[in-house]
Amino acid sequence: MNVVAGWPLIPVQIDDPVLFLALGSLAAVLFSLAKSGFGGSVGILAVPVMIFACGDRTSLALGLLLPMLIAADYVAVVLWWRKWDGRAVLRVLPGVAIGIGAAWAALYLLRRWDVRTSADLTDPALKLGIGVIALGFVALQGVRALRGRALVVEPKWPAMVLVGAAAGVTSMVAHAAGPVVAMYMLSLGMPKGRYVASIAITFWAINHAKLPAYVQLGMINTDTLGAAILLLPAIVVGAVAGILLHRRLGERQFTGAVYALLAIAGAGLLYEGIRAIWG
């Protein structure tokens, strides 16, 4: 394992170990808090934080995040054990498999052919699209709430395949499936506990499905696994904070908080996409 001198388990690519530990821990707290208490919406903010912690090395940051996300998934699943809506989760998983497979094939070909321009545009384009969708959903929900009519949709299989595929692709490329999955789960009008539990088990499945592809692409190795171990305590801190905040919020407060976090995540993705493509 390559490590920074005097800093065991930190990959040699990291220029500032102190900054890495500080921002990496913050990222771990963010996504663990989101998974355990808020259904994952704010967790998207952990991705740019981790990229900055890794000195803008996106591939390293994504590879480092995945084992941490899986660890947080286990914590969230245990905390919300069997409180999820199994039918809602199973409906979206076939599309997820299609999306992950398509994204893996695209990344494999881009790496093999070294098409740098296309590779650089993939992530910003996905961020831009998901940001627009997330903000549009929040706006629609706000209008319907003001009119006194909640958006509760009975999903159909073609739509579920598209939603799942979008979640699979965005999760594989940028760990950014939060808004897609949140939009789907929120549209079902679940109680807050079932909503968070369903999000938790969905991402448990998604992140495990991504793992073989990340290993094959070389994005997960002994360096990233060692660095992830250092940040595991922050995952526990975030999980406890998420549960405490979840219990302190009522049903209406919880829904408002989820929409607000979804809007923040969508705005952040939209800004990053625009800046990267037209900056």
C-alpha cells in the first residue's frame, strides 16, 4: 500500500493529510447523517466535499467513498430494519441494474480508448440533468402543497425502469442518485420512517451492485480501502446525529426538511454542471 510518509493508510496521492482527514470526516458525517435520518438527500453534498479533500482527484474520491457508503448503508439498514416498503424498493431495482451496467460499459470504454473530452463531460452532464429534475420536482411539490393537493403516484413498470436506470447511472458515475431515488420515494406519500428505511435498503442494494464494477475499473484498491478505514468513526457520528434529528422533527417538519435538502442538492448539482460545461 502506498501511503504518505508518517500518515499510515492515507494514499500517496493526497497532498495535504490534515485537510483530507478534516474534509473526509465531514463528508462521512454528511452522508451517514443523511442515510440514517433524512433519506439520503443531503448526502449528495458529501461528494464535492470528498473530491476537494482528495485534491480534486475525482476518481480517487469516488473510489474512496464507495466502501464508506456501504459501511453507512449497513448502519442505516440495521437502524431501520424491516421498516421499509419492500414492494416500492423491488420495483426500482431492475432499472438500477440496467443503469449500472450501462454506466460501467461507458466508463470501461472511455478508459480503454482514453477519450478524455467525453469522460470529462459525462459527470457534468449528469449533474446538470439531475439538478434540473430535482429542482423541478421540489417546485412542483411546493405548488401542489399550496393548492392542497399532494403528489401521490402509483408507479408503473416503464416509469420504474427509467427511474431505476437514471439512479443506476448517476450513482455509478458520481454517487449522485439521491435526488432520483428521493423523488420516487417521496411521490409515494410514505410515512417518514418507512421513507427513510426504504431509501436505506435501496442504496444498500445499489452500492453493493456497483462494487464489482468499481474494482474492475481500478477505482477501489488497497489505498482507497485503507483511507476509508480512517474515516469510519465519522460514519458512526453521522448516524447518531441523523437518528437524533429524525426523532426531533414532526411529520410536516420532516417533509419540509427533505424538500429543502433536495433543493440544496439539486442547486449544487446544477451549478457544478453548468460551471464544468460552460465555465
